[in-house]
Amino acid sequence: MLADTRTAGQNSPVLPPLVRSLHVHSSHGRAQPRPGFMLPRTEDTMAKSILIITGDGGECYETLYAVHRFREAGYEPRIAAPSRKRLHLVIHDFEPGWDTYVERPGYQLASDLDFSEVRVDDYDAVLVLGGRAPEYLRHDARVLQIVREFHEREKWVFGICHGIQVLASAGLATGARVTAYEHCRSDVESGGGEYVADQQAVRHGRMVTGQTWQSHPEFYREVMSCLGAEAEVTL
């Protein structure tokens, strides 16, 4: 249970750490959304927006790292899921004696919009995260259409770990060199792609893929390089 950190005379609600980090306090002591976070994009908005696709069963560390890394770099990450709700994220890790990874409950994080609300024009790139969520998201026609539209408009498409299952189902693996979690190799090859086993992150055209959350340094180095190059071109 979270400790109540209010002092005498304070009436503002105590926010969990993850929620508290997304808010600032006004002069009246009430929590207000942090400026620029989770707000509709307008022509005057300077920050570039990144769409993050996940859902219940999404990998917790991949989700939190993506949100924080993009915000750190000055981008506005927005999480799209099947519905607007607090998502139940999970932790995938390895234990001695297991032939595959184990899954444990992780943090919860609210989605910003559902898939039917996504307007591709509002974003500069899309990131499809891993975990167990891609197992069912790849069967959602809205998700496949979103990913295809990013690709067709030559916007950046990023995918990590099991996120390749969505990209492959959308047809983006065809003719591409990609990487992913090792046991997603068949998804890549059956989708007409070339699986790269010896690189933590692979860039092919306007798509970057990574193997697992252990690949974050290599993966986000490529991601930020792509977004930075785009920023220089559009200045």
C-alpha cells in the first residue's frame, strides 16, 4: 500500500508514483496534467508525437521505458489500446529451470486513446511493443490498418520483441530484414521476411526492430537516430 504523504491542511489527493509523475500542482494545490502530456495535438504544438501500441499483457518495462525515453527526448508519447482504461502490464523474465520466460503482473498505466480514435496524421512514428499483447492485437483489424497506414505514408515504424507479430500480420515483414524475440522467427519467415539473429536492433528502410527489452540501448539508439534525422530534414 502506498504511504499517505500529505501534511496537515493539504486536501489534494495522494497520487500513485506513476500518476504523480504525469502531473504538476497548481497554486491551489490541485493536481493538474503536466503541460504537453496527453493533450490533443494542435498546429502550435512543437513536440512531435509518437503513437505507442499495446494493451493488457503488454510488457511493462518496454512500455514504461518507451514513455519515459520519448518524453526525455522531447517527444509526446501517446498510448493506444483496445479501449481507454488502466492497462494491466506484465513482466516477462527468465527463471532457472524454465524452458521459456515466466510472466508476472507489472505496473498499470492508463491508455490515452483507443484504436478507433487514432489519426495517423497526428503522429510522426508508431511503436509496437512486445509482451503478450501482440498475440491478440495482431487479429485486430484496426491495429493492422493503423500500422499499414504509417508504412504507406512513409512514416517511421518501430517494433520490439513480440511486436513483430503485429508488423508481420500487417504485411510489413515481407521482403524486410528484421529482428525480434527469437521464438518469433517463424512469424517473420512465414510473413516473407529475413530474420536477423545476430543484431540487437535492425533498421530496414523506415522500419526499426529490436529483439527484447535487453536490446533497449541498441534499439533506441537507432530509433532516436531516425527521429533526429527526420527533425533535421523538416527544420
